[in-house]
Amino acid sequence: MNSKYEPAFKPFTFPSGVEIKNRIVMAPMTNTAAYDNGEVSDEELAYYRARSGGVGTVITACTYVKRNGQGFPGEFGADSDELIPSLKRLATTIQEEGAKAILQIFHGGRMCPPELLPDGQPISPSAVAAERDDAMVPREMTPEEIAEMVQAFGETTRRAIEAGFDGVEIHGANTYLLQQFFSPHSNRRTDKWGGTLEKRLAFPLAVVEAVKKAVADHAEKPFIVGYRLSPEERENPGITMEDTLVLVDKLADQQLDYLHISVGAFWNGSIRDTNDKTSRVVMIQERVGDRVPVIGVGMLHTPEDVIAALDTGVPLIALGRALIMEPKWIQKVEKGQEETIRTTLPKEDQKELVLSDEMMEYYQSIPGWIPVV
Ligand SMILES: Cc1cc2nc3c(=O)[nH]c(=O)nc-3n(C[C@H](O)[C@H](O)[C@H](O)COP(=O)(O)O)c2cc1C
């Protein structure tokens, strides 16, 4: 291996005590290939097996904590104990290849496609539609439903523990339910769950507490709890960087194992103010210092990209699309073969890249995301 890449290959110990062998994380990526009953499919297991041999830890695709939170067709579920054997197969597959396994726990809220939901009705903190074409007006959640939702995140964490996962990542990013509670666009409530910035923090913090309680009650060995967030929203009103720095300060006090900053590109500045060019990831790293580790992500494809990002002081880097296109990314860098890393997804390599037809169809349905050639 070229010695300049060594910093990416140093082991890392999370605050909970879980150690990983290097600084590279597989980013959570939905693949729409689960079975209709919510079980992880054999194709998905093969996909994860092919990608778990090099990275320190794999964060799985998001999984719904309640059936009315399914955000994607072919999303595997974690909302009932019947699905624990399926989750166990996933955790074991990842761990057998040498990576730690983190389950991304999620509810889609108003972003759920109605046709995927049992009653066709998305829910959200308030009855405000997303500013997207054809977005349906969600039903405002009742206080009882909110309390049940908090418990559902705790219950799913217990299932992750019983299934043998090394951790969970609370999906508080990418416009989904936790972000909807934090956002002044989607949360117009006037009860204890909304109204002020402080109250918009209440649901994310309640979920963190429920997840940590599940860990304290059920985990018999160190267990990772991470939180993923998106720093800004384009909408007005919408989440601003000032809001996010308050959230980040609160989260930094929760003894979490990491904050994962979901942005399109690690080096991008503000999406609200194009004159503000400072990387949102770097801003958050500077804000939290050594209070909680940060995972940076976004358009980092080459080992040079990873080293430049690590040089900012962010201790962990997630790779997403790079690992879809190149399952052996780490092994190639380790062997000094980085020039052979794929930067496109050639259709004729589908089998070699261990991608199912569903996965290929999905990637082709989100043009601009993955260069399928
Ligand atoms: C096909 C695909 C599916 C994704 N699914 C998820 C997901 O389930 N949860 C999530 O938090 N982010 C998801 N993301 C976002 C990625 O985790 C990552 O933040 C994004 O791809 C940017 O990183 P990259 O440039 O390394 O790909 C997805 C991205 C892609 C390309």
C-alpha cells in the first residue's frame, strides 16, 4: 500500500468501546431488494458479503421501525420480533467478513410513498406536505402516536441487539421523520413536540433516550449508537445551520458513538446561502471537537479524497456509491491497485459486482446518482 494512505487504515475505538480495524465506513444505502414480507433477501446478503471484507464497519440500508414508516419498495423491516432471524442473517453475514454491523433505524414520515403503507396515509408531526411534486398532505400524529413511535425506535434497537448487531444508527437525516420533527417546515405543532427550536428538538432527543435505554437494558457487550443528520434544508421555513449547531451541541452531550453528517458532498458549502462555501462537515467537526466522533461522507471516491477529508480532523469517512461500484475498494488500495478502482457501474460487470436485477433497476431509476454505463 502507498504509505500516504496509512492514516485511513488505523484502527478506531468508538466511545462505547467497540473497535474497528480502519477509518472507512460503508454508508447506509437502500437497495430495494428485500422480500415482500420484509425479510432481507439472499441477493442482499450476497451484496453485503461482497462489501464487508475491507471496511471497518457497514451501516446497513435503512429499515423501518414501524410498518407505516416504510420509505422504499423492497426495504427490509425491523418492526416485529418475527423479523429478528432475518436481521440476524444480515448481521452475521457482515461480521463473518470482518466488519462491524450497524443497523440504520428509520421512519419515513411524510416522505413515505402512500402505496407502500398499510392504510395509504403518511404521517408526520404536522399536516404539511413536502415541497415535492405530487407530495400528499400527511396526517398529523397524535401525542399517543408520538409516544409509541419513540418506543418503536427503542424496540427496534432491542431487536438489533438480539440479532447480534454491533450498533444502530438513528436516521435523523435526509428529510425523514426525525428530521421532520426538527424542521420548522414540517413541524408546526404547538404542544410539547413543537413550536420553538427547543421543542423541535424534543422528539429526536426522546428517540436517542429510548435507544440508549434499550442498550442499557439489553446489550451485554459494548454497542454503538450513532446519529445521522442533514445540516440544512432548502425550504423556507427550513432547518438552518444555526439550528443544526444547536442540535449538534445537544447530541454531543448524549454520549453517542458518532454523528454522521449527511451531505451530498463533503466539501460543499451551504445549500441555503451559496455565498457560504465552508464545508458543513468541517463546521460541525469544529463545533463538536472531541466531544463526539464525526463521520464525514459525500463524493469521496479515491483514497486521496479520503485522506484529504481525514486531514480536516474528521476521524471516520463513509463511502457510499464508491462501494457499490467497487466492492473491493479497500482491498485494492491495500494492494496498491487503486488505479483499477471502478468509477462507473458497467452493466456487464453486474454479476462480478454482486448486484441483483432489482438493484440495477433501482440505480437506473435515480439518474445522476450512479453512472450506470
Ligand atoms: C442508492 C443509494 C441509496 C441510499 N440510501 C440511503 C439510506 O438508506 N439511508 C441514508 O441515510 N442514506 C442513504 N443514501 C445516502 C448515502 O448514505 C450517502 O450519504 C450518499 O450516497 C453520499 O455519499 P457518496 O457520495 O459516497 O455516495 C443512499 C445513497 C444511494 C446512492
